Amino acid sequence: MNMQPTTDAASAAVPHSPSHHFQTAQQEFDAGKLGMWLFLITEVLFFGGLFVAYAVYRDNHPEVFTYAQQYLNKTLGALNTVVLICSSLTMAWAVRCAQLNQRRGLKWCLLLTLTFASLFLGVKAVEYSAKWDEGLLWAGSFALEHPQHARLLPVSLLVLSAPAALGLVLATLATGFFRLVSRPAMMGLSLAAIATCVAFLVGVGVGVGVSQLSSPGGSKVATAEQVVHQEASGDETPHLAGVFFSIYFTMTGIHAIHILAGIGVIFWLYWGSLQNRFGSTYFAPVDFVGLYWHLVDLVWIYLFPLLYLIQS
Amino acid sequence: MSNKPNPTANESANTLHTHVMSPKTLLAVFGALLVLTGLTAGASAFHLGTYEIWFTIAIASAKASLVLIYFMHLRYDSSFNSIIFLTAVVCLAIFLALTLADTDHSMLRLPSS
């Protein structure tokens, strides 16, 4: 990471003048920030509704949570928490770089944030595909008794990885094309897309590796253990176990959609940084996207322990 | 603010007065978040019983506060932004408390077998 101050007169950002309905840049910035916070509280209340659903269900049926939590991989959850904290650090640092006119630093921080976000989704894909293969689905489709893992190929993981693989091919082609027609900014954007897709696939690799390590022999043995465990304790699958997974998939799924949206807007910031649009007099977009990104991290800070860790 | 050059008169309309986070603070917050994550993950190995949920929520809230105060700059912002955020938290608390109070005393429980 190049975080050294690289400010010099030649690299000063493209001048930005406030919109006509604002008197000063400060007024424009403060108004934008207020709007961003208002948006963030709608997000808090939106996720809040889901947390209330979680709390009501857990309060009424604690046995379902105790039962279902053994199927969540705590190591992968903790790994993803660390990945998101890293992405929050690089995002906060990107704001700092923009404020100080550090162009290279800004680009690197945004690129790293994209990479961590994509890594998170890669690990998540491994978790989702493991649930799918074992029939750990939402209420109505929950079918632990009919696991699908007898297949030779991890079909669900391949399906979830396909967009990243396709994106990698397209981004590589685009990089070559924009290099030929000498459009450096578009080429930079394509290179960032390559990094994002590769990070997703690395996340899938790391996720598979970690889940192999944390349950030796992979999911088949884990499932066999579960069957033995159930027979030994006479512990039947609770009737409502699927509802836990409804909550799990809804909460983590909506969070993952927020990560995807975050990747989209960080790409937009990266595009702006390639065109040298941000600097000490205009860094509001970087700051506000940063606020959004930290809120997504904040939701995961609560989701991880509540879904993965609490046992009683 | 101290990191910025002094604005000259003709560019003052275009100057922003905001706080720039120091690398030291950013890394300290990052380290604290990692330590707290380790603490909450490590504590799940011990069975803390009924205290577990409160311990977990306390640590998560400590982490959330660090993110809000430093990464999201609330400490350096106009306190109006903090008030807006706290309003949402209070509304959420009322939502949660009243809903739980209601389901505890109603027939909304799903059949458990």
C-alpha cells in the first residue's frame, strides 16, 4: 500500500464547484452528510425489523436455535468478520487519502476495499453451498433427511462461483481491448474488476480449505457425525428448524445484497479516482460511501455473534 | 483540520473544514475491533449460560460504537448526526421491547410439534 503523502501541485484534483443551490462547499458537504445519515437510519430500522423477527423467534423457540447453530461454521463466520473489519479500515483510510489529495493511496485503498468485499462474498458462497448440499434450507424446503452431497461435483458452489469466473473472463478481455484502443481509465477499471473476481475465487478457495480443516473429510463426515449425534442423544430435528434457516438466509442474504451494492458504488468511486475527481475540496462521495460501507460492517458485527455464536 | 493549508480569501467558499483521521487512530481502532472479535469468538467456547447473550451483545455494541465514533467520524461531526442516529436506536429499542413484551403474553407462539 502506498500511503505516503504524494501531494503536489500537479496532482491536485479537478476543481469542484458546489451546486448552484448551495452557497459554499461546506454547506453542500454538510447537507449531503445529513442526507446520508437519514438514509443510514432507514437502513438501521430496516435491518432492525429483521433483528426483531430473530429475537421474537429465539425467545419463543430457543431449542430450535440451539439445534440449528451446530450447522453454522463458526470459523468461516469469524474469518468473514475479520475480512469485513479489514475492508472498513481500508475504506476509512480511503477517506483520509481523498482529504489529503493522496491519489495513489486513494486508488489503492478503494481497490483493497473491493478485494476484501469480494473475498467476503466468496467465503459466503462456500457457506451457502454447504447448507444447500445438506438440505439446510428455509422453512418449506428444509430437508436435512435428504442431503444432496452424494454428487461428484459441488454443483451449488460452481453455480455461485460462475458469475465471478465469467466476470474474470470478460474483465480480462476488456482489459486487453482497452489497452489496444489506449483508454487507460477504462483499462484501470477493468483491472479492478479482475482483482474483484479473483478475490471472490480466492475467497471460495479459502472457504473450502477452512471448512475442510475445521471438519476433516469435509461435509460428508460432518453429516455422518450429526446422524450419530442425533441417534445417540435421541435428539430429533426440531419441527421448526427450517424457520431458523429462513431467518439465517434472509438476514445474511440481505446483508450480502448490501455488500454487492457496496461493491457497485466503490467501483463508481474507483472510476472517479481514476479521473482524479476527488481531493481536499471535494471528497463527499468517498466519505458518504464510506459511511454506508461502515454501516454494512456494523450489521455484520451484530449478525455474526447472534447467528453463529450464542448457544444458550 | 491541521493538515490543511490555510485557505486564501478567494478559495474560502470552496474549502471544507473536516477532521482527517490519523493513521495511529485508524490502526488503533482496527486493532481493538480485531481483539474484541477474538474475545467474542473465544468466549463462545465457554458456556456462559444466560449471561452469554448479554456478554455477546455488550461486545458487539462496543465494536459498533468504535466503528460509529471513529470510522464514521461521529466524534468529530456536528452532534446533530449523532442525535439522528441515536433516534433510530431508541426507536429500534421500543420496537423490540414492545414486540417481545407482546409475544410473551399472547397466543402467537407457533405450534412446536
